[in-house]
Amino acid sequence: MSPKFKYDPKVIGKEGLVFTLEDGLEYPETKHVSGLPAGTGQRWSVAAPCTGARMVGVHALRLKPGQESVLHSHPLSEEVIVMVKGVAEITLGDKTYEFKPGYVLYAPPGVPHGKMKVIGDEEVLCIGTQAPPDTRMDRLAGYDF
């Protein structure tokens, strides 16, 4: 798969860039790969190795009512997820929480998280950051970095 990222990742890696979430690269569907983020909704890598970042992976997730993500973990990465818009249930370990704008989830390496399900009729938008970046989804998509 060739990236549809309209900027040069090598230049971004040296100079940086301000761009929109929608300018990121869409994730491939990964339901068939155990332990990877998947489910319904729209996901994209924003600042990650495939878009020029090296030490961090930033991604976005948009879910509409009725959509949900799956429980997953990152064996080597810490993840922080910030809810920007909407309300959802989210799982961390063996507990489920209400997740609203301004709330932050922290998942240590290997701790299952996700299974985000929209509550109500407003779409959800959240931003997640991993360090070090978990590049498994990007590699499955064939993104070169």
C-alpha cells in the first residue's frame, strides 16, 4: 500500500509540520490480527513513524453512535488517550469507565484497553499517543518508514 500522506515524512522528521488530523494516514483494518486496535470507526496515524515522527506515535479515532473499538494492548508502548468530543465507555484492564471530553486514560505496556463504545447520539473523537510508537498497524499496511 502506498501512503496517501501529502507531505514528505523525511522533511517532517527534520522540520516538523502543523497539519490537520484528517491529513494523517488511515489505519488498515486489523480485526484479523489479535491484540491490535480494530473495530468500527475511522482511525488514522497523525504523527507517527510513517508520517515523519520517530519517538512517538499519535493517532486519532472517530466513532459514530453504534460503533466501537476492540480491547487491545501494546506490549512495549505506554499509551495516553485524551477524549476530545463525545461520551463513551472505555475499558482499562478489567474495569470500565465513562470517558468524557477532557478525560485522560493512561495504559502501561501490556495492559488491555479500548473496547470504546459510544454513549448517546454524538460521535466520539479521541487522540492517542504511544511511546515508543507501536508501528504494527503501519507495517501491516505496507507503509515505508
